[in-house]
Amino acid sequence: METLDEHEWPRLVRPGSRVFIGGGASVPHALVASMLAHAERLQDVEIVHIHGLGATPWIDPRYEQILRTNSFFLTPAVREAVERGQADYTPCPMSEVPALFRSRRVPIDVALIQVSPPDEAGNCSLGVSVDVVRAAINAARVVIAQVNPLMPRTGGDSLLPVKRIDRFFMHRVALPECVKFVPDDRQDRIGRYASQLIEDGATLQVGLGNTPEAVIRALRKHKHLGIHSGMFNDALMELVRSGVVDNSRKTYKPGKIIASHVMGSRKLYRFCDKNPDLELHPSDWVNDPLRISKNERMVAINGAREIDLTGQVVRDSRGHRFYGGIGALQDFIRGAGRSKDGRPIIVLTSLTDDGKRSRIVADFEPGSGVSTGRGDVHYVVTEYGVASIYGRSIRERVARLVEIAHPDYRESLLEGAQARGWLPRFFTMPGGTRSGVESEWITFSCGRFRLRPLYPSDMRALQSFFYSHDEETVRLRYGYHRERMTGESAYKLAAVDQSRDRALGLFAEINGREELRAIGRYYLDPDGKSAEVAFVVHESTRRAGMGGFLLGELAVTARKRGITDFWASVLPGNHAMSALLARAGGTASRDDEDLRYDMKVARILRWRSRYLEHKQIHREKR
């Protein structure tokens, strides 16, 4: 082992050299400080790095004539350097950065890294950052390592023989920590919505950012999850420690946590030290979309800066200003999209942090760069709900994305979409802003179904539901013979002002697509104290209790809104509906040729619990 002589920096870092600095929690800050102490003896050096924790002193303006930075990921300080012309940004998916080093398209002359002390076999560990470091080491002419006894030893592809290190710089220091994240109400709701898209046994990837982390925090009642992620953080560690993650259902590298770098707390770093269940590998290995897709039920959870109404995602810019980087977004979106039953999920708050702009836009600012094309996006989640857009037409995408935009911007988004011919003029946004997470899984004897309100974008689902009925169902449930349901007719049934009336649907999820199986609705009477109720259940799911369940759900909402009475008009031949309403306490009377049932909401609520138990209907408790 040859110790670094600080006076030899000019000989090691030749004029015009490119110097790689390790990233994440492995930035060798003491080693960098040593180099900068001799900066006046260096000439035209380019610093290459990715995201790093801690200060970035090499971008200080006093080094402007000596050092120039080229970063694949912009922290706020580096972004400022880019904007004043002192630094450069290279947009590139993290999976492709190692190839840039190997091919010398981005040549690396000197690599400054941080490692653990060597073991008895003479191998150091790259510790918490393998990512692009391995490729930088292999490409570099000179490797200088800050040897830190507090660097965890990690498994996977993290070992580095002592003989590959040209100079050693001994320095004991605690690794930098991430600021502890506390989700706000918006992020909490996003997490709860997104968690409903994640099945037990799924494999997870989480991107950098508070909103993706909020989703991980919402998974505490899931089971048998696995991890294959570029980053491993505290939120994922807590899922492991609680038993939610056991990696037992992974179809690639079962039993192992797979990542390329670790960032978080000291508690996390201690967890990773000599942990046989954790493997860190280079970014081009971990982030390879084909390898990612080998995990069935792969779920990629990533943030975005903006998304337009057709589904294009902007991650690293807004207009001509750059933020962050492409990172692992593109890699995992495509990998999860190719996975069997995989789910790429984009999560973002509906408004920017200052509350002044919508993140769902009709048009990006000129200069904004699309990080993910509209064809790769499957699910978009805001605090107002989930938009499933994969395989959907532009019309369907626009409708779904407008619905989960902030209410203050929905009308302007609609106007922009209608001006382009993307939505029909009859399409509007009714009242009834979503104030909570209005979606949950319900288990019946015939399967598992999602309960949620109907939205205007469900008009196509309503059409399909209508055309799936036999003639008898249409006559008895819709009250007359009807041969067709136009898009506008379906829209009128779906576009309910949920603040006044109520319309709920039970949806089966089939190959990522929702199919309507039952509808329950009430329409408020002019007196404000009573409402007409109506139900339609698909032929394939009858006798499972869906009609009674929906009646009970409507009664719960009615009580909260001060509605005391329900009534229903039933054709004489509709014996199943008559029997249900009678069991719920309804009293029948003649109303012309139909039967009218009058019910007290309070009576329905008392009957409801017995009915759910009898029919063995269960809510998923998450």
C-alpha cells in the first residue's frame, strides 16, 4: 500500500485530466479537500461525478479557471454552477454511464473513491456505492482511495483488490446522512393510492425523492415483497426489518436485496455492513431493463417534475433550466413495463412545491426535455387518484389525467385539450373534489374488486358494461328497452357531481385493465333529505352480495351528508332487487306499474354489518 503524498497531486492529475469523484454517501470529501488544497498547481481539470451527499467545494467560483465540473445528476449547488456557466450537465440513464467510461466516450484518467480497509485476503470493499464507481476504476489510469474504517463492507460486486489502488489516503469519518423525510398530507395520499397498485409478492424499485419514498412507507401491511432497486434507503430497510420484505417471491435473485448504492442514516449503514442478504452491483447490471424484467410483478416507483396530458414525462428540466437528472427512471420504467404483471408507476404532487403551478400540463415550457415517452408510462398517481393510461387512446389519457390534476387547473386543462380536439365539447369536470383516498379493495366470494367512485373517464367502461348485459338485464335494471349507449350518454351517467349525488363502481382488474362489474348510485331529491337509489350488477357476479354492499356504502355516505331516507323504483319482475330492498328494511308500495321501496338510512346501516358477515364480504385492511 502506497500512501498518498499530497505534494504529488500535480504529477497524478496531469493537465487536461478528467477526474472522477465517487458519489452518493461515498464522496471522498477528505481526499477531495487534499486535492483542492493544491488546486493552484493543477491545470484545466474536468471533474466528473454523479449525485453526491454533502458539499461540492470543487464548484467554488475561485476554481473556475482551474476546474470544470461535468455531472450526470444536478444537486442544487451544481445546478447553480451550470446556470452561471461553470459546470456542465450530461443527461444519461444511469445504466449507460459505465459504458461511457469503458468506451472512453467520457474518458476517466483519475478516480477518487472511498473504500473500507482491506480484509485478510487483500480486498477492500466499495461499501455503499458500487453504481458507476466500478467502471470508473477500470477506466482510470490512476486510482486514489480514501480508506475509511467506518465504510460498511457490502456483498455483491463490491470487492476491490488492494493492488488496483495506486494511492491510499487514510481518513476515519462517519458517512454523510440523508435528511429524515416526513411526508405531508399530499404525499401520504399519493402513497396510499399507489400502494393499492402493488400486490403482495411484488419486487420494488424506488427512485430518489420524497414522493416515491411516501409510497414505500404506505406498504407496511403488504407481504413477501422483494427489492431490486438502484438505491437502497431507510424506508426500504424498515420494510425488511418489519418482515414486509423477505425477497421470497422474487423470480430473479430470490432471497437477495439487489441495489447499486445505499443512501440514508447511520442505522442504514450499520444494517448493510456484512449483511449476507444485500448485494450491490454496478448500475449497468442492476439497471439493465432486461435484467429488471426477469423479476415478475416488478414495480418501479419514480417521481417526475411534470407530465403532459398525453403521458409524456419530464424529469430533469423545466423549460431551459435543468434539475436533478435522468437517473434510473428510464431504465426501471422500461424494465418494469416488460416484466410479467409489472407496473411502472409515476408519482407526483398535483402542484409544484410553491403551489403556483400544475405539474400536469397541456404543454411543456419550450426547452423541457422528455425523459420518458408517452408509450412507456403505465400509471400516474397524484393526491387526487390514479390514472391508468397504458394502452389508452389520447382521449382516454387526457380525461384520466385531467381528473387527477389539481381542481384549480382542471378547467384550463380541459379547454386546452378540447381546443386540440382531444376531448369532445360535452366533456366537463363535475363538482365533488376528492378529499381523501377514495379507492379500496373488497373481497367477495367471486373475487377481489376495486371500490371507487365513477369518474367521467369511465364512460368507455360504462359503454362496455352496458353492451355486456343480456336483454333481460337491460329491461329490468335500466327500466326500458335500450339498444345502444352512445359515448355522450355514457358520459352523462359517469359524470356525477359527487358532492351532491353519489355513484360507486366495483371494478375487476384484468391484465391491468379495469372492467366494471357493479354500479350503485343515489340522486339527491330537492328536499335534500331523501335520495333515489339504483343498482346494476353484472350477470357474472350476481348473488355475491354486490348490490347489498353498494347499498350499505351509499348509506354510509348519506348519513354523513344528513340524508335520512332512500327510495327505489323497481319493475315488478325484478325479484332479486325487491328481495334485497325488503331485507334492508324497505317497505313496498305501488307507483303506477312499478314498485316503490322506501327505506330509512339508519335501518340500512344496522342491517349492513349482518349482511357483510353473511355474504363474507371483506375490506382489505391496508
